[in-house]
Amino acid sequence: MSHSRVSLRIRRPWRFAAEATALVVAAVVAFPLYWMVLSAFKPEGEIQSTEPRPWTGSPSLDSFRRVFQQEDFGRYFLNSLFVAGVVVVASALIAFLAATAVARFTFRFRTTLLIMFLVAQMVPIEALTIPMFFLMRDLGESVPGVGLNTLGSLILPHIAFSLPFAIWMLRGFVKAVPEALEEAAYLDGASRSRFLWQILFPLVFPGLVATSVFSFISAWNDFLFAKSFIISATENSTLPMALLVFFKDEGNDWGGIMAASTVMTIPVLIFFVLVQRRLVSGLGGAVKD
């Protein structure tokens, strides 16, 4: 028996164990999502049953009807879409320019700035909510459209919190682009702005997609800032706030909660499907770097 066949037999049990472990982990992660969708389609009697079953024999759309019949649910959805979209675009552009500056230029306190990016990631958002509340209140007195009860009070904090991670990640992508390519572009007559947007930007675009996914999820699922900064202007509430309608003193409407959560998950899944190829290459480039 050759050495290659012996090695293959040795590797196969370990490969089988790794695949089995991956399947178990995937099942554990996917089960809450499955239970959420299942509960959204269950009739009220099965949801309140003391003997829950992992299936339903009579699926119903009543929970979804209650969700879409809620007043201003469509407005909340559009508000969340607007906030998440602005955060993704703005944070990606700012992070790209900042990462290029940090990776390509030498200036004082550059290392200190990079360390500050990492330190900013270590501070929990909950610890900064109260200071951010007073900052948004004071900022609204001088800058219209960004104070409390406005969508700007949700956009600015999310951009600020997504930038450190995005800049640190994109810095590796920018450094991976050879400086010889930049010099060749200048010799061919390309200006710095042309090189930046027509050559460098497409090369680091997978990294932008990877960082945008995290920015989108953070802004889309935000409840803390929406609850803290949108106080009286309910027309500016976002989709997570719509879940509060189904929490009642006489009893929670779990069917409505699960249906609304399912509706909230759909845009995230669509976003993942649209960017999955770029996301894989972007994360692969980050790991490689």
C-alpha cells in the first residue's frame, strides 16, 4: 500500500469529523431562524400551546396581516432603509479615503491614529449612549436635521461607530496594491484623483463590500439609538421600533413579533445574496493580508 493511500485514510476520519462539526454548528445557528419563521406562520393556538412542536400542520398568514396592518409600518420600513443606505454609502466612501491616507502617506501620529481606531472598537456602545444623547441634543440646536427626533441622529452615530473597523480593514487592501502600479499610472499621465477612483477604488471594492455588510447590519438592526434618540417624532421611527407594538401588558403577541422579525430579516438576506461573491473575496483578502 502506497504512502499516499495511507495518508488519505488517515485524513478521511478527520475530514468527516470536521464536516460533521460544521453541520452541527450550522444547525445550531440556523435553528433560531427556523423557529422564528415557523412561529410567524403558526396559528395563535399553536403558538400559545404548552407542547410546542417543530412543525405546523395548518400554516397561517394572520400574523403577517397584523404586521402589515399596523399604522405607519411602511414608513418605518422606509426610514430603516434610508438610514442603513446612507450609513453604508457614507461610511464606505469616508473609510476608503481615510484608509488610503493612512496607508499611502506618512504623517505625524499615524500610528497613534491607528491605535485609536482599535481602542474605539473596544468601547461598548451602551457606555456611550448617554453622552451621544446630549451631543445630539446640543448639535441639533446649531445644525438642523441632525438633532434628536431626526433620522440624522441615527445616521451620524452609526457612521462614527462603523468607521474604525472599516478604516482598519480597508487599510490592508490599500497596502496590498503595489506602489509600482501607482507610479506607472502617474507616468502615463493619470492624476491622483483619477488613480484613486478609476484604479485603486475598483481594486479595493471587495473590501468595501465586506465592511458595508457590517455597517448595514448594525444600522438596520439598531434599537438602542432609535429608542434613545427618537423620543416624540414617531414618524421618524425605524423598523425595530415597530416591534414594540406587539409587546402588550395583557400579553405579548408572539406571532406578530416573529412575523415582524421575519420581515426585518428579508432585506438583510437580499443584501447578502447581492454581495455574497464580493463578500467572500473581500473577507479572503482581509484574512490573507
